Amino acid sequence: MAHVMIVVGSVRPGRIGLPIAEWVRSRVEGAGHDVDFVDLKELALPFLDEPHHPIKRDYQHAHTRAWSARVEATDALIFVTPEYNHSYSPALKNAIDYLYTEWQGRPVGFVSYGGMSGGSRGVTALEPVLSTVGLVKIPTEVNLPGASKQVGDGGFAADDRQTSSLDALVAQLVAYGEALRPVQARR
Ligand SMILES: Cc1cc2nc3c(=O)[nH]c(=O)nc-3n(C[C@H](O)[C@H](O)[C@H](O)COP(=O)(O)O)c2cc1C
């Protein structure tokens, strides 16, 4: 059993990121893992307001210390994120920028969504950010093109192919988490 953090990367009113992330949560819990569900709208981090580079971990604000402790308690992460203007969600980038050492050696999988590209350009735009802070992106990605058509009153109605892709992502994420333990121990 792993402790998996699911991050809802969009904060807009009416966002479809929330029902998609709830679907992700149901599959991760169904596979027997613990979930820490992080809705960035609820987390409500201001634009980065720490005076020191996060590598120093000299945090001045309670919201940063709480965010740091939450990430420290996870084995692996799933970012559920849209693509905005061919790039990443600014709320997600801001949440990453708050920390540094905490990310190192932690695996991350992406469930992205958007128009035809299924949010994949947003993921690609984030890759240099991930590698800079030491997050390890796993190869399996779930990209959901035209996902808004699958969102209704009952939440996100995934098809079988999307569900089996997500299950494969979760299995790979947990395997990477185990393999990366020696790297995490060097933080
Ligand atoms: C400011 C903005 C920019 C967008 N840019 C893109 C884009 O570049 N590519 C794309 O496929 N969809 C784009 N979209 C469509 C979003 O992927 C779609 O609205 C999605 O529902 C946004 O996620 P959210 O509802 O969780 O915020 C954009 C939407 C917004 C609001």
C-alpha cells in the first residue's frame, strides 16, 4: 500500500479538473492505496511569498510548512491538470515552486485533459520544472481529449480504455515509488 497524493491542478469556478480527479481518486483507492486529495483551490497558496529559496527550507509562513509536511508524507503523486494556452496550469506551477527538496526522488504521474491534445502540451511544458526540482515523471500518461463531453451530474464518465490506462499508471507509479526509495533517502 502506498500513500498517493492527488493534486487537482485547476482552480477555476466550473472546472472539470475536480470530477476528473475524483475519478482518479476512486481508482487509486480501489487499488488499495491511501490518498491525500489536494485541491489547490482549497489549499489556496498565495503566489509564492517566501523570502528565501526553498532549498534552504527556511519557511516563514504556516501555509508553506503545512504544504511541505503534506508532500513529505507521500510516496508518489498524480497531477490532474489542464492545458492552458499550450502550457501548464499556473496554480500547479506555483504549488511546485514553493518547495524543492521535498520533491526530490518522488515519482509523479499525469492525468491531463483539454482539447484535441488531451492536455499533453501542458504536461510537456512542465517537464523542465519537474526535472529541476527532482520530481521523476513516470512514462505512462493518461491524456483525455475533449474530456468536458464526459463530465455530467454523475462526475467523469470514463470509458474502459481510459480506466485501464489509469490503472496501469497507478501500478507503474507505485513501482517507481518503491524503486526510488534509495534516492529519497539521500534527500
Ligand atoms: C485560459 C484557457 C486556455 C486554454 N487553452 C487551451 C489550450 O491551449 N489547449 C487546449 O486543449 N485547451 C485549452 N483550454 C481548454 C481547457 O483545456 C478546458 O477549458 C478545460 O476544461 C480546462 O480545465 P478546467 O476546467 O479544469 O479549468 C483553455 C481553457 C482556458 C480557460
